[in-house]
Amino acid sequence: MRLTNTLCAQHIGWHFKKHWLVQGRRVPKETGAVAELLKLGVQVKNPEDLLNTKVERKLVDIVGTREKAVSEDSSHPDWHPTVCHSYSDHSVLIGGLPQAQVLTNSIEIQSFPKQIEDAIASQQLPNTVDKSVRHAILASHVLDAEQVKLPKVRLPERPAFNLPRSYGISHERVNRLLVNKLLHESEKLAGRSVSVRRKLIDNASFKSSLNKDGDLLGFSINAEKVVFANRAIEAVKGKFEGDLPDLYPMKSTISIPKYHIYQTENLYPLRTDISCSHPHTIFTVFNKNLVKNSHGSEVTTAQLQARTLVKAFVVAAARAKQLHGDSVEGALPKPIVVQSVQTDGRTFHFGVLQLNTLDLGANSTTKNYWFHKQNYDLFSECTYEGGRTHLDNYNGDVFRIFNAFYNNS
């Protein structure tokens, strides 16, 4: 028989539940026992104090455990009263290349140095080079076996719509494979006589701090690949004239975050007593999913080119302070030349910085030189079509410039 409400009313379980509900509402009556015990000097305690006794816990320092986070205020050991404009890998100069020029005291020359231009024009590469570079592009973009979850794709017209996540080769691996394969092709063409004078380092960190018109600038960047040489690149011959852009009313440090907690150390990855310690070429990767403007908009071409300049400047400044001391100011005894290449796997931006001075003030008479051209696209599309690899609009000039940079000395 199915239980009904009427049957449950006579069930013994229901009776006990109701009984406990009724008895739970009873208020205990004062019997006077506590007063009598206190007259006799007997201490009366609350049952809750006996059942839930408070235990005093002491902090014990155990070796190997995670340390307590230090509060980010004036009690922090790296806190300074002077604010520092801190530039890092994720920073974007909102003013683009003109802001980077004023920040680094560099005039723009829209061409490569003469020795590089001559090397590009006089190159005689084998016919098989383009085939090898095409295979390097396909091997890094579509033929690699890595399969990871790729970042989300957003539709501007439907920002709240979630597209299905796709799997493929990560952005970091694509760029690492592509740069390594292009360097391998350049090493094969240059021969052992050149490659033996070059050393490669992955993920090298550089730090430096400078003063500019009363503001403290702190730079901390990472280069995905760095080529070091046994001797420094020769300074560009000739004197170049030019004026810095006018940013008024904007200041050169705008959009650079300010912090009170920082370190003013100078960091260069190699010691001076190492034979191949001179900076030659740095390769940096641009990832639009990690590097964005503070207001959320995409990075423009001018802002990407500014990133190439600033990273080359940090490397040159760290090397200058390592050679001449942290107190070096003004014109350097010998200019430092650093080549900089930035890519997102498809677009390449090449530039050459000649650091003549560390005086970044507005009244500085000596300027630094920044040689560069507009961006180059290595290809327009590299995908699978009908189950076969497809590479469209391959540009062989990119590797010729790449090879000239590698062989420059």
C-alpha cells in the first residue's frame, strides 16, 4: 500500500519528530542550583567553554614552505619614494614610433645602413634557398605535431558569442621554429667561418634604468632569441641629422605604468670576459593576445615598430652600462650597434640601432640613430586546403634581409 498523509500521521517516526519539535521549544526554568553552588564557593562553568575550548596556536617556521606575501606598501624592501616608469614586455607606447624616438633620443632614418643595403643588393643565393625557406614556413605553421588549445576568437559584431575552441600549434612554438629554421639556413650559407663567431641564446633577459628630464625610467625586457658575436658591429659611417618628433601636449612617458616598488639594477646575460659577449641581433616575438593597449584596442603598426626600437635600446643600454659602469652618462666612448628583428610569424620588422649617448634629456646635442624600413610580409596565407598544404604570396626578400643582418659585422 502506498503511504499517504493520513497513514503518516499515525506513523511512529512522524510522532517522534513532532515530539522533538515540541520539546525543543521548552524554556529551561531557573532552579536556583547555580546560586546555591556559588554560595558554597563552587565554580560554575558554561558547558560550551568545556566542549569548545580555545587553543592558542603558535606560528612555526618550517623550512621549504611558501613564504608569506609581502605587502606592496612602504614596508616592502624594494619600495622607493621616487616613482619609476617601468617598461616591460607587455607595455605599449600609445604614441607609437614618434614616442619611442623621444623616449630613446633617437632620430629616424628610413633605410638600412649602407653596408646592409650593399649586402642585400649583392647577394647571390642558390636557387634552392627559396624552396628551403618555403619548407621552413610550412614546417613551423602547419606541419608540426603539437596540438594545444588556441586562444579564443572574438567576433567584433558579436562580442558575447563564444566560438568553438580550435586546436593547433601554439604561437610561441610557431615563431620559435620559424626563427630557428631561418637562422639555420643563414648559417649554412655563411659557412663555418662566420657561424663559429656567433653564439645563440634563448629567452635572454635585459634590465636597465635611466633618467630622462627628472623622470626615472626602468626597462625590463626579454628577447626570445639573441645572436652574440665575438666582436661588436662596426659603427655606421657618416653623420646623420634630424629632429625628434614633437609630442606636445603628450609626454614621452605617457602610457608607461608607474610604480614605487622596483629595482634599479643593470642586467646583461653574459660577462665581459666571454669571447662572444657582444650583442649582434635580437629576435623578439609579437603576440597580439598578450600585448595590448591599456584601453583594449589592437596594437597599430607604429606601436609595433616602437616596440622593436625600445627593445634594441634596452639591450644596447645594458651593454653600455656593463662596459662603462652604472654611472655612465652622456656620449659613449664608442657607439654600440644592435640589430633588432620583430615578428609575429608572418610579418617582419627589421631595424638597426646605433647607441651614441645615454643622455636622454631634451637638451642633448648627441642623438642616437634608428635605421629601419616598413614591415615586410613573409607570406599572406599558410593553411591546409583540400587536405594539402597551401602557401600564398611568398616574399623572398624577407630572407635576403634576414641573411644580410646575420652576416653583418
